[in-house]
Amino acid sequence: MAYLDHAATTPMLDEALEAYVATAREVGNASSLHASGRRARRRVEESRERVAAALGARPSEVIFTGGGTESDNLAVKGIFWARRGADARRTRVVSSAVEHHAVLDAVDWLGRHEQAEVGWLPVDGAGRLHPDALRAELAEHGDRIALVTAMWANNEVGTVQRIAELAAAAAEHGVPFHTDAIQAVGQVPVDFAASGVAALTVTGHKLGGPVGIGALVLARDVAAVPLLHGGGQERDVRSGTLDAAGIVAFAVSVEAAVKGQLEYTARVAALRDDLVERVRQAVPEVVFNGDPTDRLPGNAHFSFPGCEGDALLLLLDAQGIACSTGSACSAGVAQPSHVLLAMGADDDRARSSLRFSLGHSSTAEDVDALIAALPAAVDRARRAAALRTPR
Amino acid sequence: MRVLAAMSGGVDSAVAAARAVEAGHDVTGVHLALARNPQTYRTGARGCCTLEDSRDARRAADVLGIPFYVWDMADRFHADVVDDFVAEYAAGRTPNPCLRCNEKIKFAAVLDRAVALGFDAVVTGHHARLGPDGLLRRSVDEAKDQSYVLAVLTREQLDRSIFPLGDSTKAQVRQEAAGRGLAVADKPDSHDICFIADGDTRGFLAQRLGEAPGDVVDATTGAVVGRHGGAYAYTVGQRRGLHLDRPASDGRPRYVLSITPKTNTVTVGPAEALEVATVRATRPVWTVGPRPDGPIECEVQLRAHGVVVPAAVTVDGDTLHADLRQPVRGVAAGQAIVAYRPDPAGDIVLGSATITA
């Protein structure tokens, strides 16, 4: 079994799992006043400090959430509502065409239900955002923009954006900038304060922590209207009993991922480069998608001309190789990736794509297994796709 | 063998897949997404096109421990089945969309794709027997027998098909599903037409073909006895919903005898005028062996779950001719005539053709 889908989720680190189990064995609600509560609170607050330190933020800026989707929704909707509440003219949201659905659909929802205007920033053929496009957007609409949201690194094609430059442009106009850094933390250097962003999404299960725990790092001076109302546990921005075990394991994984990032990047990028080179040799017509240099170390994304990604996935799965078409499903039916379409790919190229993503547990054998299975799979997928020619 | 199990989300296809696994095949489950917009199709547990059905199929596949994928066949299904369905009604015929789906989708588009991807056969939950002798026979459960809608399959298609349920009754299949821990064990049967959400075929056709008022004419007197909103809404043999202005002179019920799209006329008459002693059909498919030269004595069935009568069938080029040994009422163009050879081990499908007159 070759697991080449670390961008979907990556195995938990042993130390994170151990920390989880140890904490989960202890009783205690971090909001309780007695000894058990104090112990849980101490674990949570220590974890908050560790996450903050790893990400270049202050502890009070770390808001624990139920994961990346919640953090993205809280940032996009919460900051929009707060900014519009403070200044009714600020009804515009600026985002990019290649965001994850957690941002894309939240922005789209604001457009459909909150009368938000949406400015979509284009990307180039490598999936890169250009700061000039954002500057033009800010120059034209700056006083009406509630927030800008753009991902640090793309989950499908792996392109890493120049976030600091984009955030600086927004800051010049006093517009808060949110970034979904789910794919970036532990893969590339991420420093909240140095980047100049106002809000940053991070999640546990992409970096060796548990599923269902994440954080929104939110600068102290940026207000967000809560999505979840209740006990107000997290700065009154997020309610819900704190998941002490999840938070502790999350902190362990964030710390480990950030601390090991340089070594990780060198090792995984070398494996990835080997994978890319050998895929190119095995299937010479392959198209390599995304930025060739500014990209996530574990990401290899290809279009296989004349194939359908779906068929390739099925065939590789049957050979014990796990990968992804990288695109969202609608009713279980794969849709052409909005990311590739935004990069100028046509429908066929978008549908012919596969993502192989490496991670901390990847080995050279995983790459060998893929290369052994790929040519036959491509051959068969081509035959299947040929049947689809219009009648 | 490497086989592809078509899984609708119903109990039959789930048990069929389970039996294929048990027979030692390397089974992959596939749910066919046939609706362009799933919400527009049937909701609840009646059909085979909802998101819930897709989830039921996936759940069953997970219980069986087999890979599961959704294949998007919506465009093909629309062109080959739904559009064809509407066009056939517009032409005054009465199509059978399940049969068309088997012919064009399940055992064509899906099977071809499966073969291209390296599968040896397709497994479905149809109630029919297909043994090692390669003969297609009726299910042991006569009430659930689906050999009629499979009779359009060619030898090549049948050679790559597996129907694991033919030796079981529906009750046995449900019991087995429960025993295997499949949650769909007591899911209601699907019926009617999967792409007509509310079962209102007339409304579905009216929406697509529009109102087309015309005359209802009495075959005996030639008199106009009523008006209709669209001839496509009628099928030969239909008695209900004729909305005739005047009762027949003899006071007996009248039935639709024929539909003439050219003049947009529906002709009605007494029951005995429905009786047909000969049937002509086109595009014969011969399941067993080479196409016969001379007339063959067999039994024929003229619609799904219809009566079965003895007949002499001759095939001449693209035309099939059947002399029925006893007259049959309500034979509609567009339906299939399926020829069977009676057999103690289950009646054998010989072939089929599309009724033209």
C-alpha cells in the first residue's frame, strides 16, 4: 500500500497520539473552577502558548476551533460581519479563484445571503496570485472592502503564494487579510506576525495531529462575529467545551511540524522531485501543474492527456496506490477542478488530473510502487476515455 | 475474475455484489449517477437516482469491503434513455426505458468502460438466470422476473454479464441481505420510472412536449367522442382517463386502439378491437445461437409482466413476424416482443425485437 494522499490527511505523529490519549484519560472541563478543571485549563493554555510560539503569534491570538473549515468560515463570515457592522459601506469581499471550498463557498454564501459583493482575484497558469491585481482591486474598491482572503498554499496544485506581499498591500488600505494556511504549516515557513496577515487558518490533521481540531490565529485588533454562540470559551469568538486532548495533541503536532520543517522539506521535496522525474519518464505526455519552484514540497500534480483522473484513481487504487483527483465531488460525481479551470485549463485537462501528495511517512518504496503501476493504468484509462468521444 | 458490480443502492444489487464477492471474484462496486441534477429526481427510497441511494450503495460496498466509485452517466442516460423515452411517446409509441437503459447504459456504456479498465464482467441484481450454459432464463421468482428487460442484450453482452440472483426469490434475497447485515434489507422496491420523480408520466411528457389538443375518435362510428391534451399521453390498451364526452352507443367501455401522431388523433373502441393475432417487430436481437432461418415455435411476451402466449416467429432481415396462437389485447408499438422457449429448468430467452405494429 502506497499512501500518496497526505494532502487529504496525514498519519498522526506518535507523540501527538500519545499526548492525546494521556490527556483524554483525564477528566476535567477547562471552564470548571475545581482542581480537575484547572488541570485541563493548564493543558489547554500551555498548548495555546506552544501553538502561538510555533506560528509566530501571541497566545491570545490563538482561537481553537473544530478544524480548518470552521476556522475559514469564522474568518470569512465573522470578519465580514464585524467590519460591515462597524462600517456599513464595507460590503465587498476579495478572494481568489483557487481557494479551498471552505473559503470559496463561505465567500459565495456571503454573496448570496448577505448581499456581499465579491471580487475574485485571478491566477496565472501556474496558479499564482499577482499582488498587482490585488493592488488594483484595493485602489478601486479599498474603502468598501471588508476583508481579503487568499490561501497560503494551494491544496490541489501546491502553488505557494507570496502572502506577505499580498497582506502588505491590504494593510496599506487598512483591510484585514485572512489566509488559509492549512497546507502550508510545516511545509514552508509560516510566521503569523512576520507575514502581516490579520487571520490565519491552521488545522491538525494535515500535519500529524488529530482530525477535528484546528485554530484561527486572529490578531487582537481584528474583530470577528461568532458563528457559534454559547459559553464564549474562546475570546467570546468561539463557544464550545474545549477539547483538551485534541488541543494538546494539536499543539504537539504543530510544534513538531514547525520544528522539523526544514529537514522535512529537504527530504520530502527530494522524494517528490524523484517522483516527478520518473512520472515524466513513464508518461512523457504528462503535464506538470502548478508552480515549478514555489510549491509545497510534498505536492506533485499532473494532467494525463487522454485520461480521466477518475479512471486512473480507480486503477491505481486497485494496485494499492492512494492518490486523489484533488477535486470536489458533487453528489459523488467528480466535477472538473475549479483550481485548474482558473489556471486556464480546459475541461478535459482539468478532468485528466491527479494529485500525488507525499508526507512525513512517505518512502522511496511508495514512489517505486506508483511508477510500477502507472504506465499500465494510463494505458487502460486512455482506452476507457476513448469510449467517451461524442457520438 | 475482476468484476464490476453495478450498485443502485437497492437490496438486489447489494446482495448480487455480495454473492460475487463470495464466489471469489475481485469485485468493485459502482453506482451510476444518472440524474443531471439529483434533487430533481425521486426523493425517498422509491427510486434509484437520489443521493440517499448513492449513500446506501456506498454503505453496502463498505460492508462488503469492496472499492466503490460513482460513475457519472447522466449525459449518456439523458440522451439514450430520457430523450428517447420522450421521442418515442411523441411518435405514438410506448417505450420501455428500463430495457433501453440495459441496452444502452448498463450493458453498453458501463460494460464497455469496465472492459476498457480491465474488468471481465458486470454484475447486476437483475432477477434472471444466466448459467454456465450461457442461456438467459426467467428467474425462479416469476413475479420478480426481469428476463424481459434483459432480452435486448446480445450474445457478446451476455457473455460479460453475471446475474447472481436468478435462483432466488425476492424474499430470499431480502432475508440474505438481513443476514449479511446490509441496511438495505428492507428498503422498499423501486418501481415506475426512475427519472419521473412523482410517478406522473403524463405530466412529465406534457412538460416536455407541451399541450397538443386533438380529437378522440370512435373507431366504430368515426365520430369525435372527446378531446385530448396530447396524444402522447395515451398508450394502446388504456381504458382509464379517456375523459370521453359521450358514452359508447353500446354502453360498453372503450379502450385506446391506436395513436396517430400525424393527425394527433387517439382512436378508441371496444375491447375486442384491441385483439391482435399477428405482431411485427424490428431490430431483432437473437440471444441463442445463430438467427433461425425458418419459423420457430415458441412463446412470446409483449410487455413487462404481460401475458405469455404461444406463437410462430419468423425473422426476415431486420423484421420479425409473430403469429400468435391466441389473440392478445393491448399490444403497443415501442414495447419489446420477447421470445421464450419453455423449459422445465426455467424458460429460455431466445431473442427480442421492438414492436412496430
